[in-house]
Amino acid sequence: MQASPPATRQETVRFAFNSSLPIFFGYVILGTGYGLYMHNLGFGFWFPTIMAAATPDFVTGLGRFLPAAIMGMLVVYCYRNVNWLGGTHGLPEVIAGVVTVIVHLWKHSLFLTLIVGTLCYMLLINFIF
């Protein structure tokens, strides 16, 4: 277990350096292994850099439909335990969901959408229903 961060600037820099040293050596070991592997396959030292600069078409294609698929999974996850036949009949969840969609279509801000949707749901279940 590490001690708490010190107060002076020099002690803080030393603490940060000592804390990040294991991560640095992990990257050095992984990078060396990858470099040797690529060299043994016959690639030059420049090849990994060029590979990292270009995004493959497959990844670009995934980026087109995955956000919608993840949102669909999130909706199913959020509504899976709603008791539609008893109590409030799922009204707070549906109202908060509609407000969330409206705010997102209006402002296109993920952070604002999450905050407003959560706040709306909390206000509905604590003060109205």
C-alpha cells in the first residue's frame, strides 16, 4: 500500500514518478515484445506506426451501428424489471424515458441527457409516484 501524496512539488513529482513506474515498464515490455514479433514476421519498424494511423474499414463500419445497438440494449436493461401490471404501471420509467429522448434530440448532449433523464426519474419516483 502506498503512502498518501506529499505536499511539496518535488515530493509530489517523485511520488507520481514512483507510482507510474510499473505501468511504464509494462508498456516497455509489451512494446518490445510486439516490436520483436513484427520484426520476426519481416515488417519494418515503421509498419506499426502506419497501422495505428489508419482506422480499418471494419472498425469504421462497427462505429456506424454499435451506438444504436448499445442504446437498444440499455433500453431493454432499464425496462426489464418494470412491473407493468401493478403499482404505477411503469409510468415514471416511461415518462423519464420520453423526457430523455426529447432532451437528447433537442440538445444532442450525452452528459445533459443522462443528467436530465436521471433527475427526472428520481423526482418522479420520490415526489409524484
